[in-house]
Amino acid sequence: MLLLAVVATGLVATGATAQPTPTTAKPVALHLASTPWSPFTNAPGKPRYAIDLVEAALTRLGISSETATVPEGTLTPALLEGRFDGSPALWRDPERETKLVYSKPYLENRLVLVARRGHDVSAPALPALAGKRIALVDGYAYGDTLRAPRGPTYVAASTVEQSLEKVLAGDADYALMDELVVQYLLTHYPEEVKTRLAIGTEPLVVRTLHFALRRTVVGAESMVARFDAEMTKMIADHSYQLLLRVGWMEADVDGDGRTELVPASDQAGQEAPVRRYELVTVTADKPKPKADVPKRFFLGGQVYEGWTNVPEKYKVMDTLRTPQGTQIVPVFSFKW
């Protein structure tokens, strides 16, 4: 019996060592590409909201990624030829849609006019600015929309900050800036904006921004669908707002087709927000809110109809926040 026990033990040990050792699956590594366009895409260490958001969402999904910066005009051929798996920031384009799976829009490019105080910024479209000089960051892709016949002339600037400097110095009549940059100006330099600038209220150009993968990437459709769901979670848990450097977001976080205002922290402050960043404005089936319907707020995982119904425990200020409403340090350095 002792001999049988020893033999049985040996067989068990042999059987155990014969089994394959479990291995941990390697995380997916995506090789992405984008053209430089501040503040959405850029080199590390510079404003690149879109890349930061996409990389954060993918990391939360266990997907690693790296983004290469390619010259303007080379991104589409590189994607179509399969030199990259996709891009963190793309406009929808019929030529690319046959080869790429697009996410839902997670940001918008909304370009508004900025001028010196006293100048008219009510132009509804670029042709109305014929003969005017508009400062644009050189090398960024603004699309065919800006190539309007009999439209304005463009003054090259090396950075977003320099485009504003050219306006203030009189070297350009206007700067065409993204709404995110405008919100940054309003938050960080309220007195300078009030006394020295005029800012348009309606964007002249609006384009939705998407994460996209080549259809040949294994699991591309599943990854994009998971990315869409993760973006909503990031808004609900404040991660999105912190990365985007905004105090309040307006988005549909509970999936009922109506939008909610979501702060960068559940310590939202004593007053209802004056400004918020709206996630998407060009959705075709988006219902227009009625003027007398109270805004909806999402705090602590709950939706509240109207600011008066928000519990007092949320109406306190987070003392760790910066003036822009987040815990992220400033990324622009405007000179006045």
C-alpha cells in the first residue's frame, strides 16, 4: 500500500508538470497615427486633448497604444495602405470609411472667431469675411471649409498663442480658435478677455472627431464599441473632464437620449455652472431642449432635475481644483 501511494503520488506530480503552464495574454498594442493639430493632437508635453482621451480610454480597456505624428496630407494614404492600425483623431471621410471602423464622436472641432474688442465677430460664414486677415496655426488641417472662394486671407502662426498675439498686435483681424481654447481663455484670463477681446458666439466650422481602426485589425469593431462605452464611463466618473480641462460637460451619460451636466468633481461648487462644454452639437436626431425645462445634473451617480434639487453635500467647492475647475495644471501660456 505504501508503494502504491508513492507511485500514485508520482503519477499526480508527473501529470501536473505535463500540463501546459497558463500564460497571461499580451495586451493589444495599437500603432496609431495623427497629424499635428493643437489642442487635439500634438507631440507629448504639448496640448493634445484627443490623444490623451483616447489613450486613457484604451488603457482602461487593457489596450496599449502609441501615436506617431505624420505630416499633413500623408495620414489618409498611410491608413489606407495599412502602415498604421488607425488614428486617435479623425474626421469622417467617405474615402476612409470603407477601410476604417469609426467610433461615435467623442469631441468636436468648433472653430469660432476671436478679435480685438470692438470688432464685429458675428459673421455667419467665411465668405462674409472677404478681405479680412485671419490668423491660423500653420500646418494644421482645417479642411476644405476654409478654402472659400472670395473669402479671407490667412496669416500663418506657429502656435495657438501666437495667433492671438497677431490679433492683439494688429497683424491679423481675427484668429480662428477652437472652442476649447476659447473656454480656456475665459477661465484663465477673464479680465483680459473682457477688456481686450471680442469672441463669436456661433462656430463657423463644426466637425465631429472620432477614434478609428482599420477593419483588418483583429477585433476592431469590438474594440471601437468598448471604446464608445468607456468614454461615457469616463464622463460619469469625471476622468474625461479632468483630461479635457473643463469644469462641466454636457452629455447623455445615462443613455436616455437626454443630456446631463456633469462636473469635473462631485464637489461642484455653490452655484450652477455658467459655462459648460457640450460633447456633441451636430447630431441629426438630437432634440432641441425646451426653454422652460430645467437642466439635468449628474452627481454622485444620480440624475437631478434642476439645480435646486441637487443635494447640498455636492454644493461645496473642491479646494484642490485649479481655477479652470480641474486638478490639471494649465497647458497654454498666452501673453497680453
